[in-house]
Amino acid sequence: MVNNNSFDREEGGFWSRRTFLTSVGIAAGAAVAPGAAAAVTRRSGAEGAGIKLFNGKDLSGLYTHLNGPGLDDPDKVFTVHDGMIHISGKTYGGIYTDHEHENYRIVVEFKWGEEMHQPGARDSGLLLHGTGGDGGFRGDWIESVEFQMYEGATGDFILLSGKNGVSVTVEGEMRADKLWHYVPGKPAGVRAMKVNGEPTNITYIIPHLNRDPNWKSALGFRGKDTAEKPVGEWNTIEAICDGDTITNIVNGRVVNKATNVSPRRGKLGIQSEGAELFVRRMELFPL
């Protein structure tokens, strides 16, 4: 498995990604001001026919990038069989669309496997609005807004930013865990990876609505009000990317929403992040 670099936290110092995600102190603080290929999907009125980003047979229209091997995949982290993309999770990286998209609804169906390459809960993510070069975030993934796929935390936002900057505005409140939680109707707060062109050195997690207050990065964790299915069952996640707004949906339940999102378009991807994962559907519907 690729060694993790460190994340800055707001109080100063460094945390590994695993400690960072398991702990509670990095998305605190007051709201701050927000600081390539042509998109092939644009607004077209009512939702039309879906575009199958994964055709069920091979990786046509997609490519992979891993931290270390780059565009090569010597360990077969990404394979296709039985109508599914099989992601081993052994090496950090992602599978991405060849082209950028904007104004769409994307539907992904996934289930967890049993194989693990790191401690803690099963972990991956749907990457939205990916921009910049491959591996722009620590060499692991493209710069993007992550729709978190994480046991007990599927639906959270994470901002993965490098030189370009990523920012969102989310209605919510700061809680005892020092994270800004999505709560519709509450005052909006801005989370920005750059302010006035300068990096904030903060990687924000924005927990989804009703995430279990006792959540921890533990294998098999299930919250009392989770929208996720048990391990081995298929989950459906949807992201509606409409202009500068992203709405996260888990198994039919709206769990998170961000506005004033920047950037507003980019590539789509799914992470390899230490856990075995199967994907049988990646379908995009232009808005």
C-alpha cells in the first residue's frame, strides 16, 4: 500500500490520512471567503437518456492512475469481470473518465468486498469535478470534491485540493467533534482550500446529515440511522451536480448538499483506498 503523506489540521501539526479521518479536529474554524479539457456534458433541460460511463465489459472511456505506477497498473488494482469493476484497494489511486462533465446526475452502484489493505473502516470515494493533473492531491487522486464512500460516513464531503483550490458553502453547524456538519436551514459556512490565492492547508471533512455521533473508523461500523446497506449488499449513491450545487443521495435519501462549489465541472472518478470494492454501475444523466 502506498505510504500516506500528512494532512495539516487547523490547530497545527500533522496527521496521517487514517488518523485524520478517524479523528475529529481538522475542519474547525470560522467561515472564510472562497477564493483541461472541455466539458462534454452541459445543461440540456429535462433529464434525458443516461450515459453509461462503465459499459459492463471493459474500461473504455475510463483510465486509471495510481500513486507510484502512474498510468500503469502492475498489481491489477483495477480489473473488470462479471459485469463489474473490481477495485482491490491495494494501492492508492483512482479510475477516471477521459472527459470532463458538468450539469449532470451521476448514479453509482457499489458494494464492499472483504479484502483490506489498511486498518479501520472500508474506505473509498466518488470524485466529482476533478481538475488539474493526475495525482494533484498528494499524488493519490485528482483535485476534486469527494463524495465519501466510507463505512458509517458515506455521503460526507471531503475537499481534495492541490494547486488549484476547492471550495464549497454548506448550511450547518459546528459540533463537539470540531467538524462542520450539514444541517439544512442552518446558517451557511464556507470551506475553502484557498483564500486570496493562498492555500489554507486545511483539508475539510463535512459530515452528512444524521451521521452517527459515535462514528469511528472501525471495520463493519453501522450507525443507528445509516442509509448504507450491510457489507456485501449493493448501495446506490447519486450526486446531482447542477450549476454550482452538489446534492449527495445515499440509497434514495438526501444526506448532504453544498452550494457555491468551485470548480463547477471536471472529471469523475472512484478511488482505490485500501478496501476491496465492486462497482456495477456508473451512469450519468445530463441535466
